Amino acid sequence: MPEANRSEINQRRVSTNGIELNIAEQGEGPLVLMLHGFPESWYSWRHQIPAVASAGFHAVAPDMRGYGKSDKPADISTYNQVEVTNDIIGLISSLGYKTAIVFGHDWGAPTAWSCALHHPDKVTAVGVLSVPFSPRAPAPPLDMMKEIFKDMFFYQLYFQEPGVAEKEWEKNVRVNLRKFYHIGSGAFDAGNFIAPKSPDSDLLSDMEDPGTLGTWCTESDLDFYTTEFEQSGFRGPLNYYRNHNLTWSLTEGGPEKITQPALFVAGEKDGVIMLAADALKNMPRYVTNLKVNQLIPGIGHWTQQEAPAEVNTLMIDFITSVKQPI
């Protein structure tokens, strides 16, 4: 992103749900929140913040709890999705609003869906990139993963033991981020997203280092992410994966349908879409006002960074169509 645009994005810390989140913001008008995923930061929305602000909205992208300059609670259990959702709902009132439109990508996706599902009085519309909505699973998610992937490596199971993945990730932050970003991108064959290796393998050591990621994540962009994670570490981000079962327990008996206007956009080459094919197919049954449901050709998992122009157009058309008074 050009320095001129980045300089117009302001950052500050805001109190919400008993912690403080660092936010990046620009513009005035109805509130649009943008929630990032793993392993990213507010910066993954760098192309959308100025565009949304220019369209007449207050664009806000927080560093989620555990990331960047936001607070990083020590207790692993505080990274469950109910707590993370409460961070975002609390942010709406902390910023002086009654309602917001909420977008999310990757781990920000289930949080955005959860905000809309459990707080329909606060979330007037929801937009999600990469991860389709699905109702609460019939069994604890980690138990299901262990059954499905019992004889092979699966990164989410590898992330479960505190300290193990942190140590690997933090050996060489820049190289490891570049490897991980590459395998999620449209430049990689997503059919190889789940490598056929033994369950006691690590994640990154045998992963290809592409050397460069191209225009969607320049050396300058990678500099930013590297500096952020060298300072913050990976414990908070990895804790999200360690709370699948707790989130499942805490949401028993909750609603299953989202009725607000909704947008879903993903890359055709996104490995998540391959893993969640059934959820994508069934999503209109549960997201009953799905106004946009689109796959973008040629890109992978990092939707809003790999296809910023397309995503900006889809987002702005959507939020303009559902615009609410402040």
C-alpha cells in the first residue's frame, strides 16, 4: 500500500470487554468493522480501509486479542469465540455506535458470523471472506478432527500443544510467514494444502520457501508482518485453535440462522473452500438473506489482499445497499 494512503490510517487503543484492542481507522459515517485472521493483523485490510472510508463510512480494523498492539491475555481459554465476539460487540459501543456492519476473514470469519448470529440487535449486516457459515457441529470439533485426521498430519491438531508451534513459528518469523502465506495463496496448488505426512511431523520445516510472494504481499508488506510477530509472538494467535471445543460447549442451544443481509466472497483456489465444500453448498439454508455469494477466480486464501480491487467493489456495493443511519 502506498505510504500516503497508510499515513491517513490512524491507530489507537480502545477499551472493550475488559481488555484493550489496538484499532486502525479512517473516515466518518456508519461503522464498518473488519476482522483479520491468522497469522495477520489489521494490516490485512490495508486496501479496504481507505476505500470504505472514501465511500462514506467509519472503517475500523482491530488487531484481534493476542495480536499486534492489542492486549494478550495469558489464559488460553479466554481466546474462545464467545469471548472474542464480545470484544467486537463491545467495540461497537466503545466507538460510540449502536450498530455496525461486520466483516471477517479467516479466524475473523467465525467471529463475524458469531456477531451477526448472537447479536442481531448490534450487527445490521455481515460480510465474510473465505470461511462459509455452518451451524454448531454435532460433536466437539477437535474430537471430529482427531477422528478424520488420525493417521496424518493436520495443522490445527499440531497447534494444540502449547509451546510447540510457537517455538517453530518463532525460529525465523519472516521465512515462516512467507512459507505459510505462499501455501495459502493462489500461486500454490491448494490440492496439496493438507500434506500427506505423519501426525508427528511439524508444520513448516519441509514447506517450500518461495523466496518472494509477488505483488499481493510485497517485501514491505512482509516487513510489517514480520516486525509485528517478532514483537508479539504467536501464543495469542495459536490460542484461537485451542478453543474449538470450549466454544462448542459455550454455544449449546444457540441460534442457527443468520437473517441480516450477508455477503460471502472467497478465492476459487482457497484450500478452505475445498475443506468446507459442504458448508459452502448448505450455507444459504442458514444464511437466509445471502445477497452476495461469489468465488473470485485465480486467487487463494488471502482474499482481500490477493484481489483488493474486486473485494473493494463487492464490499462497497454491499455496504452501500444496506447502509444504516449512525
